Amino acid sequence: MTTNITETTIDASQLACPLPLLKVKQWLAKAAVGGRLRIITTDPGSKRDIPRFLASTSHTLIAQEEAPSVCIFIIQAGASNA
């Protein structure tokens, strides 16, 4: 069985809070169920804001990778847009 799951990358590394979270919300509003987003951030608030937002939705935080000055989130779109 072949699936057509798309993966998008957004480089929000130079954006300050709350813009990385806004980019996630904008992508989720258009994403198909199962679509994946890889977002790169350098804003320290994103480490808290993005997981907290996703916990209140049907979307899934697949992975969160952290380095001293960058954080990468992999998000999968859920059944309903939030």
C-alpha cells in the first residue's frame, strides 16, 4: 500500500515569539490529515509554546530535537484543524 503523506519544512529560525507558533497554526489550517511539518526555531519560547498548543489539539508532536540554539519539531496533522 502506498501513502501520499506530504512533509513540509518551515525555517522559522529568525522569527521571534509568537511567530513560530503562528506559522504552525497557519500550516495546520491547510494541512491534510497525516501531513507532516518540520519546523526549525531559535526562539526559546517555542520549546514551551508549540508542545503546549499541540497538546490541546488532535495534532501530534512526533519529535522534538534540541540543540543549544535551535529546536526542530516534527508535527503530524490530525483529523480536525485547530
